[in-house]
Amino acid sequence: SQQGEEDPQALSIQEGENATMNCSYKTSINNLQWYRQNSGRGLVHLILIRSNEREKHSGRLRVTLDTSKKSSSLLITASRAADTASYFCVQTSGAGSYQLTFGKGTKLSVIP
Amino acid sequence: ETGVTQTPRHLVMGMTNKKSLKCEQHLGHNAMYWYKQSAKKPLELMFVYSLEERVENNSVPSRFSPECPNSSHLFLHLHTLQPEDSALYLCASSPRDRGRDTQYFGPGTRLTVL
């Protein structure tokens, strides 16, 4: 299975703290993405990092990629209650494929 | 609001019923997808349509029948489902070529099979 694995499975923090989620994957990638899912806004694409990139920022999000360790991390700074959601690390299966491979996700709870 | 809508949002059906899920995208994309999200399992890709042709079918039972009449609409026809088919069914769309890796998801249909 090419499925990535997020760690931890669940994370609970206070509002204002930073949240870090990790992802490990098994096969080589073209790129890696992070998606967020909550009951209010559904499943939403957050950020994409290509295999030749090591770090990428988008607002309060910072993603790192270490292809030698086949791992990625998502950092959310200054968390808000609205960040409460499940976060998924998603691999692309390769050139010519439409398939995205989702992990089981990290469930983040931000306590006001 | 992602530009992808799904109806109905909730559906309860018996095992002998026939129902259909509808997805519509307003993003000008030409690839559309059906996913199944069950409790405690990762999101599973079911079908992919590109330019209204089915390009991927991930070993989905024949009781699920997709239809893509045009690049903006996608249906999932359901018949003689089993209780284990109860799940959240998500539709997504993307460009067919460059940028296809980023998919835009609808809110989903929560299906319960009794």
C-alpha cells in the first residue's frame, strides 16, 4: 500500500499554541499535499510541496519535506479554534495517474 | 464553498432501494471523482472520469454505477446496497492535465443503508 501515515492520530492543544503533525510515506513521490477536513467546510486542499522542495509556507502553515526519510511535517502556528479538524497527508501516485492516496489523518482539537 | 456541490447531503435507504447521488462542479474542470469515506478507514477512490470517459475504476462492486453525462455533472447510481456501504461519499473535481493533483471536494453525501 502506498498509503502514508500521519502521527499523532489525535492532538489536543490550547488556542494560540503551535500544532505539529507528521507524515511518513513509503514510495517515491512527485509531490505531497496536505488537506483538512471538518464538518463545516468539508475536505479542503491546504498546501502542496514538490519533491524538489524542502519547505513551503502559506499563511500560518509551514510544511517541510524530507525525501531521504520519506517524511513530511505540517506546522500550524498560533492555532485557533477554527483549526479544529482532521488533517491528511496525501500522495500523488505518479505521472499519468489521477489517484490521490490519503492517510488516516491526524485529528486536531484546538481548545479555546 | 469549493465550487463543487452534492445532493442530497443525507440519504437513508433500504437494501432494495435504488437511489442516485448527484455532483455538480462550477470550476471549469474536466476530471471528476467519486470517493468513499468509511469510519476508521482512509479515503478510498472509487471512480475517475476524464472528459466524460471513465479512466479508473478501483474494483468497485457493480451495485455502484457511475455516470458522467458532461464535464460538469457526475452521478452515482445505487442499487441493492449492503449495510457496509454506509459511508460518506465525496465527489471531487480537478483539471484533467496540469494541476490535476489538487482536487476540489464537495461536502459529501452521508449515506445510511438499513
